[in-house]
Amino acid sequence: MEPFKTHTGIAAFLNRVNIDTDAIIPKQFLKKIEKAGFGKHLFHEWRYLDYEGTQENPDFILNKEPYRKATVLVARDNFGCGSSREHAPWALGDFGFKIIIAPSFADIFYNNCVKNGILLVRLKSKEVEEVFTFVENNKGAVISAHLPDQTVTAGKKTYSFSIDAFNKECLLKGLDGIGWSLQFEDKILAYENNIKTLYPWLMRT
């Protein structure tokens, strides 16, 4: 996972509330265990007119230029609700999204995104409305995020957002749960070796 410090990219918007993980990545595409390759199925039922995904829906924003290259997504309340599938952030990340801005996110989805290097920015509903207006009125508008300062900039306005200190550090260092644990590998090994000495009977097979 790459460290996240700053990012600037084209912003796309989805003017819908309660977008669930089945809409983000439908269940029929959850057969792979690797993270790559899910981007082509992102928002499948909205992006395509047919089940096979061969006919694009021309009205869906991610099928329009310049939003095919969007890396910032602006959404409404309760984004990422529904099942806990980690494939949802896999699909968003594989498509290219680095930042998602919304008034609120489902908790499990939020944590899954952090573990996959995607920055989720919670702003007040009024602030998200301002960002929506900016993106809608300026085709190809870009939004910037600066994680160290916890700010996002859309046009001439800069907004502050809150983030848990642990999640912030993981994003800044590019660490998921395993990566975080491996920082303490020497201490873990020392503990295990000490246990073998103090309680050898635990190691008997």
C-alpha cells in the first residue's frame, strides 16, 4: 500500500444517498481473491445497459469525459452501507479513486477503505453541497486533499476534516493492519522466544 499524503485529481459526483456495497461492486463479481481487476465492474449496474457489461450507459457520469479519469468521488450520506465486503474499496481503488468525500460513511466500509489506502473525508452536509455545486458547475474540476493538514480544497474554498490519529498514521505510512504489526516484528519475535523459555510445555506437539 502506497503512503497517502497529498492528492489532486478530477472529481466526479454521485447525487444519491445510501449507496451500498452491492451497488459499488455487485455480488456476482466477488469470485476472485486478489485485489486487482475489480475496477471494470465498479457500479456495474449503473455503468452498463446489459448484464455482460458490453454496452455502456451514456448517461452515467463515469462513462463521460473527463470523468473516466476521476480520482476523487463526491457522494451523499451513508456511502458504503450494506454488506461488509472489502471488494468495494478494491473496486474503487482499482478504478483509480484516491479520495471519497461525503457527509457520512458506513463504519465497516470506512475502515476497509483506510486499509486499502483510500482517504475518506467527512464534511458537513452544507460543505458537501458546496463541493457538489463546484464540481457540477465546473466540468473537469479538480479537488485536492492534504492529509497532514487534514484539509481538502475545491476551487477557492478549503475545508478541514477530522480523522482518527491511528488511521491517519496508517495512511501516511502506507500501512494496513499486517504492515502495522510488522513494524514490531523484533518485539514479537522476542516475546515468542521468551515464551518458549518460560513455558516450554506450550510448544510441545
